[in-house]
Amino acid sequence: MSGFRSDACTHAGTLRSRNEDAVVQRPDLGLWAVADGAGGHGGGDVAAAAAAAALEGVPPGLSAVEMLAQIRLRIGAADAELRRRAAALGPGRVMATTVVALLLRQAHFACLWAGDSRAYRLRGGVLKPLTRDHSLVQQMVDAGELDAEEAEQHPQANVILRAIGGGEAGAELEKISGAVLPGDLFLLCSDGLFKAVPEASLAQLLGQGADARALIQAALKAGARDNVSAIVLRQVAGAQPEDTVQPHR
């Protein structure tokens, strides 16, 4: 359906015994996603699995607009359930996860996300983030209090401001959409990847044909301390446009 082929890989990283990331591949729907359970909350793997299950359950046969509505509806339901389960465990308990989802319908894409898992597009050799982190350090960068390099090393670099099951805004998904051009490549990943492998290196690896497993291996070689996940989507040669994802809020 999507005119893309995908591959995915996820790993616990070099330090952690538990992998609290989850990946979704539904090429039949043109839908892919990465969820990263919030570390230190004791329920991150449960939360990431819940977000992934919500997206895995999207039924076939929907238009692009219906798909976007289903994603928001199902993620909202997962958010409510995670909050209910956390509250039942006692005060201060949290089950939360980031999520980034990409919908492709050949000529257009739509990306929805909450947190600091990212979507990138490689076009003409340039790797561009499509998402903007919902994080404390990104907020500080936007306010001019930090530069991007300082943000990566900041002691609060892991503090996210929006998540499924956490934060005050509920399951508020930000969205971006646009056209897909010939040769475009998309990457979805958890923060464990881009914090271990600089974007310039990711661009070089992807330009050389690296798949998701190769990206994860590069992160592990760099000493990835966090769980690390990636989905790489490359266009299938000769694919024809079928449908479009139109802007929809």
C-alpha cells in the first residue's frame, strides 16, 4: 500500500537488562511507529507495549483521514488506561511512553508524536528531523537558554514534557504532514539512537544503504546506554501513487 519497504530493529543497549522500547510495522496499512517507555518508572515496558498494541489494532480498509483519527482515538484510550493502572498502584506511580508514528500513502506522509522519539527524512543526502522533541532541554533551547550541543549533555536531558500515560496534557499528539518525493527515506527511532550516533553519521550510514540493524549496531559500538530502536523505510522502485494523506487536525 505504501510504496515503501521497511525493516526494524530494537535492542536493550549496553547497560540495561530490560528493553522498554517497542516497534510497530504495519506495511499493509502504511503505518509504522516506535514507542519508548519512560525510564525509571517501573512500567515503561508495559506503557510502550500498550501504545504499540493500540496501533497494531488499527483495522484495514480506512482512508488516510480515518487512519489519523483512529491513531488519535486509540492512543487516547491507551493513555487513559495507563493512567488508570498507574493510579491503582498508588500515589506517584507512572506508566508512560513516548510514541512517534508515521503514516505513508505514497504521495504524502503524516507524522504524529509525543515525547522525544523522532522521525527523520533523508532527502538529497540531508537528514532532517521532522519532529521536535517535547522535552525540557528542547524548551530551554527554544528559549535561548541552551544551545543544541549543551542540551545533549544537560543533566535533565531525559526529562520529557509530553508522553502517553504521563504529563498534564494527556495524549496530545503533535502532527506534521507533507509530500513524499522520489528518493525520500524515512527513519523512526527512540532517543537511544540519536544520542549515541550523531545525525551526520546517521545520514552517512543511511546514504550508504544501512538498514535498521546496522544503525543499532553503530549505536551499540558507540556505547549506547539506553534502549535503542530504529525503523528504516526506503521507497520501492517503480511504485505508483495510490492515496494521499491530507492535512487533518
